[in-house]
Amino acid sequence: MIKFLIFFYGLLLGSFFNVVGLRIPLKQSIVTPRSACPNCGHQLTPFELIPVLSYILQKGKCRGCQSRISPIYPTFELLTGILFALAPYVFGWSGELLVALTFISMFMIIIVSDIHYMIIPDKILIWFAGIFLLERIIWPLNPWWNSLLGAVTGFLLLLLIAVVSKGGMGFGDVKLYALIGLVVGFKLVLLSFFLATLYGAVIGGLALLFRIVKKRQPIPFGPFIAAGTLTAYFWGSELIDLYLQFLY
């Protein structure tokens, strides 16, 4: 029952994270005005704001003008709910669970922002930096300096790549990796980057192959960072052990 409530809570927050990710880069309030159809301006009623269910019942269309509603909205609502429900299975009912839920929340907002605008806003990173610092003081990694080493490693690694690639890596990604290192530590921040790069190469290659994107078309790296980092954070120790067993 509790895990179902966490899933439902994740759905609700997923809807809110969509709003935050869309409005913060435009320097708009996340409270007002009320959510509305971007095509006709129709203000959404409470019925139309029910996560996932509203999209299904309306067949993916606005009730006002019948224009298509982006599937990004229900997708990220559902994804947030699933990740929230999965977190207790991985971390148990511990302080680290709160860290995990905060981590998931940040990534959901960043993915929406990066997909729409190819921006990871400083305002979002600064807000979560304060929360993560407090959480890592209350629930530190073992040893405690692992967070500091991870933050420095994540920042310098991405900074080096940004300099060498001459703009191929955005500075928002650099700052984001400092936060990732703070949360997951030295070993997992390296695994996070490896997996993010792997996901980006595979999915980007498939997108080119099936002509979903064009050559030289910029692709937001934020979603791949999120996927790689959450994979490393949730199952990194098991993946590293599996890799070492394969070697020896």
C-alpha cells in the first residue's frame, strides 16, 4: 500500500516536474498562470490534470481545439511514478531513499528542460545543490570525503571534455556532473559517465540510422546523463562486481 502511494505521489510530482522543466528556462512562475493548451490557450480543468489518465481519456488531444498533446507529459509522469516506486526496493526505508527521490526529481526536471530547450538552468542546479549538500551532511557516503572527491572528479572530467570538444559539451552538463559526483561519489560518477556515453552512442546511432535526427543535429545529452547516472546509482555496485567477475 505504501509503495502504491509512493508511485501515485511520483505521478503527481511528475506532472509538476513537467511544468517546472518547461517554465524555469523561460523565467516564468511555476505557480501562475494555470496550465493551458499551448495551441489554443484553453485553461486545463482539474479533470484534465489527472496524471496519465487524463491523456488516455482524452485520446491525447486537447478538449478545446483537439490538437495533439505531446506524449512527453504522460511519459514523464509515468516514468517518475515508476522510479519513485522502484527506489524503496533498492534503498529500503532509509535516509538514502530520500536522497534517491530527490535525485530522481532533479533528473526529471532536467530532462524536460533539456529536451525542449537544450538548457540545464543554473536555477535548478543551485536549488538542488543546497538540498544535496544538506542530505549528504545528514546521510554521508562512506567515507564522507567520497562525495567531495566525486564532485571534483565529475566537474573536472566534464570540464576537460567541454574544453577539448570546443563547445561539444555544454557547461550545464559540467555543473550537473559536479552535483552527480557529490551524490554518488568517485567510483559511481565514473560509471555514470561511461553509461551515459554508451547510451548516447547507441541511441544516437539508432536515431541517425532511422533518420529520426539529421547528421550534425544537436542532441540533448541530459537524458543520457540521467539514464546513465540512475543506472549507476541504483545498480552500480552490482554492475562493477559483474564486470570484475567477467575479467577474472
